[in-house]
Amino acid sequence: MTIADLATALDELPLIDHHVHGALAAELDRPAMERALTESDRPIPGWMTQFDSQLGVALRRWCAPVLDLPPRVAPEEYLRRRHELGAAEVTRRLLRAAGVAHWLVDTGMGGTELLSPAEMAEISATRADEVVRLESVLEQLGRDDVAAGELPERFAQVLAERSARAVGLKSVVAYRHGFDFDPHRPSRAEVVAAAGRWLRAGGGRVDDPVLLRFLLWSGVDLGLPLQLHAGHGDPDLRLHRCDPLLLTEFVELVEPAPLVLLHCYPFHRNAGHLAQVYPHVFFDVGLAVNHTGARSAAVVAESLELAPFAKVLFSSDACGPAELHHLGAVLWRRGTHRALAEWVQEGVWSEDDAVRIAGMIGAGNARRLYDC
Amino acid sequence: MTIADLATALDELPLIDHHVHGALAAELDRPAMERALTESDRPIPGWMTQFDSQLGVALRRWCAPVLDLPPRVAPEEYLRRRHELGAAEVTRRLLRAAGVAHWLVDTGMGGTELLSPAEMAEISATRADEVVRLESVLEQLGRDDVAAGELPERFAQVLAERSARAVGLKSVVAYRHGFDFDPHRPSRAEVVAAAGRWLRAGGGRVDDPVLLRFLLWSGVDLGLPLQLHAGHGDPDLRLHRCDPLLLTEFVELVEPAPLVLLHCYPFHRNAGHLAQVYPHVFFDVGLAVNHTGARSAAVVAESLELAPFAKVLFSSDACGPAELHHLGAVLWRRGTHRALAEWVQEGVWSEDDAVRIAGMIGAGNARRLYDC
Amino acid sequence: MTIADLATALDELPLIDHHVHGALAAELDRPAMERALTESDRPIPGWMTQFDSQLGVALRRWCAPVLDLPPRVAPEEYLRRRHELGAAEVTRRLLRAAGVAHWLVDTGMGGTELLSPAEMAEISATRADEVVRLESVLEQLGRDDVAAGELPERFAQVLAERSARAVGLKSVVAYRHGFDFDPHRPSRAEVVAAAGRWLRAGGGRVDDPVLLRFLLWSGVDLGLPLQLHAGHGDPDLRLHRCDPLLLTEFVELVEPAPLVLLHCYPFHRNAGHLAQVYPHVFFDVGLAVNHTGARSAAVVAESLELAPFAKVLFSSDACGPAELHHLGAVLWRRGTHRALAEWVQEGVWSEDDAVRIAGMIGAGNARRLYDC
């Protein structure tokens, strides 16, 4: 086996994208595409373009050929061709060329514009399953005329129903509060009181720490792997309060319920520590891989330090334009190849090990964890 | 265009050093030079030399040829030649060879020994403008017999006068307190009370958090870009209290007033997050580039991850011996070339993009931001 | 001198492993070996193996040839051969092949299974000295019928006796509390009161912050270099409370007593800051070098940024199977060669400097610091 074989193995590896959102099959104009290239929710200033970013450069490099364009075309040329082919065709091409065999889709974000898991499966001619977002389930329940006093039981029932066919759960407590919360299970009385305050205020966005903790513990009770956004994200979060190390007490209290730390950048080394010392902790560097573009190989390599390789996963965290889904897979394959090929070339790793471990991170670990 | 062209473009790029201090044109003996190679304010122990550091090795490598010496000469040989040429000639050579077209000089540090912006311009045969340090303006006002009750208005007036021809403002709240301050604008009554305490204690060094916040908000009101020291610096600061993420609330409160996070090491990835999600946040890795020497290419590469390239700037943060001004430019050019050339060689970036984006970071972004 | 000479110099450099634990000369079965490859204290799940980690891969690569096996053999083959040779022979081979000239052994961990400094010296045919763990000395005193009122003086006396021939002291306050403690010297009355509470509760594990501070200050008083575990370790610690920056006030209060920050990962850049600005602060990246295996070259390189090279040390932090002692030395030599050789090849460093500075980090700095 030569290192070319490692490259081939990585190129052909059918991935499980264990944390992703639906693709956006609608047409996109340039402002909408620019907004999709950043976690910022602010208008993009007129004196700059998001195409001048690692993600923007990567998009032009790797997605252009899928649209029959030469690599590194100008943004306007890319968008012209995108429009010419039509969003549906572009989405179909980009998703299929990603080589993802199974999408685990967080359905908690976006309205009807984003493809459902079933639609993702159909357009990409592969499999898709659902990851249920805890906060969304509660917010829906809040719209359904629930009384505070019955909320704990009603929520447990609704969550069980909603996730009957799901493969995992997701929490955005990082956005709604940060990880510096009281890690203990709240009492029923505390939950009812907090639910009363929330419902009297009209329900809506859940950011009460008691309710957020109730959601987390409800997820733990259900027994599905619990994904937690960690690290970089939009300005709704305070990054220094999203360091996964702040979860350490919670991690210990819920052991052995499986916890999956998502993204983690720039705290991915901290996540590696948790994944080494706690058998039930897993992590990925999704989202960061896309946003760091040409630098993603460095981020992938940094994710391969402390954690045993059975604890590291692949995800894109793509949401919206299918370019993001495509890039997640391309950049992970390239970054992983670069790290492992270097170690094989140095004679430190065997190529057999490299191929096997790449397969674990790209698919096998997720298959076991989510039983999918 | 070949990659050699990228190297040429970087070598010849006229830089804007958007945060620098005056050069020291006086003669330097070895102890003084050693002290200039560290942020430590402690005497250098007899059992070590600061030349055995990344900065010391870089100085011998890159500055020696400017003094007609072979690269990597011994420190004593370097200093002998420096003395032979005379400090004025050495300063002239090193500043001119830096290829900096415009120095934005923080005048808040050092006495009469450091060159003024006008002197910097003259000796380097290029342009220089001033960045006014907020704390220095207040400390001067404190020496001018101001009453606490009139301080807010008097300060606003003096600051406007002092910065009439300045291109930016600078705060050292990182040193004087850390970033864990109440981010809100203090009331006039709070400022007057704090000013009274400060003046009754004899004025001098400002470290009262209310006065420091008053300075920051005064800077915001004035409308010039506001530079903030962040990250590594001398032992006057507590590094863990200088993580720019601790400024997040302040960043949101002052939006859209332009904020420039200086240095940031080892929190430069955190700065990249802020620069991505907030349109008015900019940053650089000045100071760290000098102090990490042969490792500065890695630091520069890490600064090119999350932030759109319109938000990243070049500075040296040099202060004192012109070797530091020279090295800031040399090491930034080399580090940037190394990162971009690798991406061009991999076929990920086009060379046109690499040259264009290097020009943005090295000069264009600063030109727009400071309107200079 | 060619770069091959740098490689030879590094290969042949007699190291001082300034922080290590005794080797385990007993036979090991596979579960015991797997447990030795992680800082986790949890049972290793049946669906994974610790051999699929950077440390596991490194072990197969670098230790197998010492046992006459080809590199990268399967774990079961390695363990079969290990058993065939016998643990004593394996330990002898691995320790001698490490090329360590002097072991500074922390004797505070492990029972009689781990080799004593004298046994380490004998089996490896080299020198060994002791580093005395402060908490262990107090815990022993607690078993010896001491009264709270006499504890401060008795401890000082016992510590002086126990460390009469030691070269350094060690604190595990990172594990027992974290670095967020009151940095001031506790009063005698506080110590006596805390000792009373501790003794009435039966003595045993010391985690009272007053007693931990008393130990630290007792160590400072004694004048030997004081080692502090920092960063990554087993789940007994909370990693975010083990960032060495949290020690800054303590560092200033005890100046100039020499402090040695051990491991530090992932906060090694923070340690570099402290080592630059405080003359009495030293650090290493031991433990992390082993656990990051093929990535250890990156960690070593990151440790060579801010700190003057006179302040950086080599250690393995190995504990138990002699594979860990061997890998610590092999990976440090390789990582250091890779960083320095790159800088020599670039023409930035001279090879003479590279050889000289490698010798400082690998042995010379420790020799001076510990006067050994």
C-alpha cells in the first residue's frame, strides 16, 4: 500500500456527517451567499466581501469544478454559473459529490427553506436521519397551551415522541446561557416555577438556566447521544463562556450518558482532554474546518492529539447553501490526509493504521455511537 | 505569475505599521539591548542572555546584514559594529530597510529618548502620524491643575485638541486593570467622584476602573479608531485578564465604533472570532511576531483563520532599538509569504489572490481604517 | 557541520529528565498496559483500545525495535514479546536506550511497585535523584500522631529531613484544588486551625486550601526549585483551573524562589509568557510530548516561542511502564530536531546555535537549576 492509497481511501470513504443542518435549495443572490459565509449576523460592510476569507477562497477553489468551472474563479462568475444551473441542480451536484453516505440532520434551525432529512436523503441519493434539538421541542410545547405544573411530564412525553426515530439530541445551551451553569439536575419544583415564569412571559426563546438544565437532563434521561454546540458561533454566544472545560462537572454528573462536543474551536485541545479522560465524551472540529479553509489541515491535526481516535468524529455543521456541506467533506478529507500522510511518510504510522483510523473518524465511530 | 512573484510582491510591499512606538536613536550598551529583547522589567540574570531567545536569534540573522555583517554573527560582534556605525546611522539603515511607508506612532510611552513621529518620518524618509494614548492625555491633564468637577468636559476638550491631527487612539486598560471591567459608560457623577479621589491622591498613573472606562468611552465618542493592547506584554499586566473575549460586551455596546485589538497572542484565535462576527473589530499579531522569531510564521498563519482578510492588520509594536522596527516588517513579510505560498503551491489559493490579500493586510486595510 | 550533525548531536545528548516517576518493573498484562496509556482513571470501554491513540501508535513505532521487533507491530505481538523478554529485561533495555543521564524522580506517587531513585539508577546504569512531593510528606506526618498546634514546626523539620538530599520539591495543588487559590502565605493560626480540622477528620488526602498554601510556602522557604503540575492530567483535576496564568500573583509573591511549571499543555504558550517576564519561572511540555505522539513536534515547537531558551526544560513525566520513559526521550529528541533543523535549513538559525540550545534545554538548564 502506498500513500497514494491513503489518498484514495480517504477520497472514497463514505462519510457520516454526524452534525449537519438542511441544505437550502432556493436560489441565492450575492448578499445571501456572503451572509452564508460568516457566523456574523450583522450586515456585511460595503468596504469588504466575505469571499475574501478562508471560507470564501475555499468555496471558489473546491466548489467551482463541481459546477464545471475552473478552480478559483471570481465570485461573480461562480454565482452567475450557479444561477444558470439552478439551485436545485447545484444542490444535487454538491451534496452528491461530497461523498457523504449518511447525514445526521439537526432540524432545530431554519424554517421551511432548509431541506428536511427526507429531502436531504432524496436529493443526495443517500441516507439521512434526524437529530432533535431540545430547545425547539420545548419552544413548540410552549406554543401548545401547556400548564407549568404539567410541563415536566408533558415535555418528557413529547420529547420521547419527537425523538422516537431520531439518532441523537442537540442542545444549544452554549448560545442560550453559556457552559457556566449549575450542572446539577434541577428539582421538579424549580422546573415548574421556571416554566411558570417563562409561560407567563409568553413562552418563546428559552434562555432560563433552570429550563436549559432541565432540557439537558431530559436528554440524558432519554439515553440518546447528546450533542452540545461548543466554541465559535454567531454573536448570540459569548465565546469565553463556551469553553467545553466549563462543562467538566456536568460531564461527571451525567456519566456514562454519551456527550458529543461540537466544533469546539478554538478550544478543541481542551475537548481532546475531556475525550481522553472521560469515556463518554466525544468531539469534532466541524464548522471550524469550513471557516478555516486552507488552514483547516492545521485544525484537524490539532484535533488528533490527546483524544483516543475512537472519540473523534467528522461533521460539517453545514447549514444553508450546499457549498458548505460539500466543503465540510472536502476539507476534512484533505486535512486528515495531510496529517496522516505526513506521519506515514515519516515512518511513524503504518499506512494500514492511517486508513483504518481515518475510517473510524470519518464514519465508524459515528456508526457505533449513533447505532446508525 | 510565479510564486517567486509573490515573494517579490511581499518584499516590495510598502507597509503601514499601524501600531509602533518611536525608535531610540541613542547609543545602546549590551545590557540595554538585552532589556529591549524582552517584555520583562526584571534585571536579566547573569546565568542567561536574552540573545538566546527567538527574538535574539532573529536579530542576529536579519539585522546583521543591514550593518554589513554576515548573518548570525555573535551578539558581541553585532554590538561592536553597531557602536562603530553609530546609533543614528544604524537607526537610519534599519528603519529604511524595513520598507515601511507609513508609521502610526503611539506617543504615549517613553520620554524624550524615543523619536517623535516627525523624527521617525525624517530619519526613515517616509511618512509618520500619531496615535494618541488616552491614559497619557488624562495623566497630563492631572498635572495641569484641573478640578474634578470640570474634568469630564476639560478632558473631552483636551483630547480633541491633542488628537486633532492624530489618526487613532490607544488604550492600555489591559495593563491598568484588565478587560474584566464593567463595560457600560460611567455616569458623569461617577467620573467626577473617581476623578476627585484620583486628584486628591496626587494624580499620576491612572488605574481607577471608572476613569479607565471614561477614557474608553471618550475615545469612542471622538470617532477615531481605538486601539487596545491585548494579550502578552510586560509583568504590569495579568495575561488571563487580557483575553480579548473578555471585551465582548464592550464590543457590542460601542458598535459600530472601530476597535483594533493589538497583538492578542496567545489569544489571537479568539480575536479572529471577534473580527469575524463584529464588523467593527480589527486585530493584528504585532509584538508576538517579533518575540516568536522563527516561529512567527506559525503565529501569522494562525491569525489567518476565522477573520475575513479585510479585518487583519500589520504592526510591529516596536519600541526602542530600530532592530525591532526592522524585524517586525521582515518577519511579517516572511511569515505571510510562507503561509500564502504554501496555499498557492497546493493550488488552493491563486497567486493573484495571495498578492492582493497580502497587500490588504500589509497596508490597504490600515489605509482605509485610519483614512491615511 | 551539517544538519545531520544536529541530528547526531540530539541523538547522543545525555538528557536530564527533570521530572519523572519510577518505572514499573513488574509484568504487565494488556489491560494494565492500556490503562498506562491514558490519564483517565475510568475502565477502558470494550469498544475501543488505547493503542488507537497517538501514544499507542508511538509506543508501537519506537519501543518495538528496542525489543527486537520491527516498527509498528500489532499490540498483541508487542505484548507477547514483552512477556517473553520479561519485564526486568524490557525495563532495562528501554531505560538505557532512552539516553537519559540523570533522572530526577518524583517519589510521591505509586506504592512499592515503582522503582525508587536508587533502583532507577541501578537498572539504567546512570544517575538518579529525588524530588520530594510536599503533599506526601504532610500526609505521612498526619499518620504519625502530630498535634495541630505543633504541625507547622514539625512539618518544617520533617520536610528539611526528607529533602536533605533531594534536588527539588513538587506540588500537586493543581489536582488538590486548582491554581485559583489565595496566593498569600497563610498565618500560623490559620494553618493550625486547618490542620486541626484535617487531623480530626482522620488526616489522609490533603485538599484543604490553607494546608496546600502552607505546603507551597514551606517549599519556597526551603529554597529548592519547586515543581508544580500544570495543565492536562487525570480527571482528579479541573483543567480550566490549572492554567498557569492563574498562578501569576503567587509567582510575584514568591519571587525569586524558582518555580518550575510542569507539562502545561494546552496552556504551554501561557507558560512561555510567564517564563519570559519572570526570571524565576521555568517550564516544560512533559507528559504532553508523550500523549501527542506524532503531533509532539508541534507541541515542542510551540514551547519555543516567548520563553528565553534558558527557561525551557525537558521531562518525560513518565510513570509506570518504561515505554513511557523511553518515549519521552525519543519524542523530545525528534520534536526538537524537527523544529531546529527547519530553522537551520531556512538559514535563520546557525547549526552551532541549534546544537548549543538543544543542549541547554535537554540538560544544561536543569543542571544549573537543580545544581545536579
